[in-house]
Amino acid sequence: MRTWLPPYRVELELYGQEPGDFVDGPGGNSFLISERMTGFFRAEGLTGLLGLHPVEVVRARRKRQGAKPDAVPRYFAVTPCQSRAAVDVARSRLRYDKPVTCPECRSAGLDSIHGFVLEPGTWQGEDVFRARGSAGRVIVSERFAEFVRRHGLTNMKLVPSEECVSDPLNLGPPAAPPEAPT
């Protein structure tokens, strides 16, 4: 993915009643968080979001019928950090089309995810991050999940990693856990 560079300008498509605190961003690598969420994130000393660049919303339009939003919050572009945390291939329910041979990336040939866990000792406490072998998924800490609940932040669906399912080819869960890379 290419890095999103300034100027940071976006057109928002609104699907619900009001703009959310989290907005999926361009290119899949970055996303937007509201000024409200940014303030809470900084005040509570959470970690793992890089950038926090102000974004200009040049247009906001409703995707479904309804009135135009009264106000659009200020947004900031952020990128989750790439952590040293690693998916535990042996203890996770992952389906591969070929064996994992790289202990660094751990993602070659990943077809589906049916729950995963991190390898003990690899996570260093980041609150928002991408892990090696997670196929680009954004992972958050329990502390971050509680932060979202406590402040009533919107437009985020948090799923426990053990219940995370991504199976675009409808292959189903693996019959046996894959072998860990050597």
C-alpha cells in the first residue's frame, strides 16, 4: 500500500444517522478518528496510533435517503503501528494454501481466519497495532476496548480475537492447526 501523504482531504459517505468516531480510511492502511476520540486517546495515554494528522472534509454526503448531517466533526488521519507481536500459528485456527515458512511475516498463503491468539512474549503492550501474521488486521488491547465502551465511541465493532472470522472463500475452519514456522 502506498502511504497517504498531505494534503489530507476526504469525501465522507454517511450511512447512519450521524458521522462516527471511527471512519475507515483510504487504501486500507490508515483510518480516521474524530477530534473527540483523539482527545480521549491522548488524555488517557493510549499507544499505537501514528500520525494524528488533521484532515479536511471537503464533502459529506448521505449514502441513503435522509437529511444532510447538521455538523461533521473534525477528523484526524492515523495509522496503527506495526508491532513485534506475532500470531501464534500453532495455537490459532488459520487455513493456509501453503505452509508458513517465514517466521517474520507468518502470512504466506493465508486463506481464512477462524480465531487467533498471539504468541506469548511477543506483544509489547501497544493499545492499537498490527501483528505479524494477522493479514493486516487492526488489533486492539482490552484496555482500548474498555476505552471505547467507557466513552461511547461509535462506528467500531470490536470482536475478541478468538472469535474473529474471515473466510472470503467459504473454506471453513482448518481440520488441524498448521505447523509453526521454523
